[in-house]
Amino acid sequence: MRLIPCTEEAHAAAILAILNEAIATSTALYDYKPRTAENMVAWFATKRANGFPVIGAVDDAGKLLGFASYGAFRAFPAYKYTVEHSVYVDSAHRGEGLGRTLMEAIVAEAVARDVHVMVGAIDAANAGSIALHERLGFEHSGTVRQAGFKFGRWLDVAFYQRILATPLQPVDG
């Protein structure tokens, strides 16, 4: 397994498959309908336009096993040092440590890009993701109860954050 930067041309279809499996079978994403190839075009365009990384884990044959990325936390300018991250692993490769590897890589990328706070929005019943975040130094920063409704039940979303030492010289504006 190796880590690589994902590209739209090489990885959009595999990322789409991973996301759509999560949408159909879990509360990792609070979407109802599978995403489309057109959604991926817009997703990658947003990542490129804002300089947001997409890191993939691939096997020796180049098959994408999982990915991590981040994007804007909120649209207001003063949030420029805060990002919301995500990590997804192909269902056939969960439990192999890829989530941790990808999370460590996206945190390192955030530090390199002068991010100050990383936020993960996690379904409060997702004990595995919560444990992973806690092992990596993320702290619970709040829960919004009944924020979503999927699979016939209300879902609580828990926010986990990690404060990074960067940037060394933050600026207003």
C-alpha cells in the first residue's frame, strides 16, 4: 500500500463507488441518494479551486483502497484556518489500519498548509470512527442531537476537533 495524491481522471470513479457504498449502507454520510459522475466533477473542481488535498491509499496494482480529504468548515472568511475533513475506506479493506494511515496523512497535509483546526463531523453511533479520532488526538467538541434522519431514525452528529500548532503567524483578513 502506498499513499498518492488522487486525481479526477484516475480516481473519481473509485471515490464515487466508495462514497455510494457508504451512502447506501451506513450513516457515515447523511445522503439519501447515490452521487453521480457529475457530482464528482464538481467535487474535484472545488478541491482544485481551493487547494484542498485528496490523498488516496492504493494497492500495488493501483486500486484505490480509501481516501481522505478536507474542505471548508464554513464559508465565512474568519474560518480560513479551520477545515472539515473526511476519510473513507473501501468496505473490503476496513479494519486494516488504512483509516489511521489516511488520517495521519491528511493531518500532516493540514499542518503543511497552515491549517489550525481540523473538524470531523461523525455520526454519534460510529464508535469506530470516534475511537480513531480520539487515538489521533481529536477531542469531542459537541453533539447536535437529532441533526439527521436516515434509515427511519434520528441521528446525532458528534463533532471532534484537533487544534494544530500551525499557522505560526496567523493574520486577519
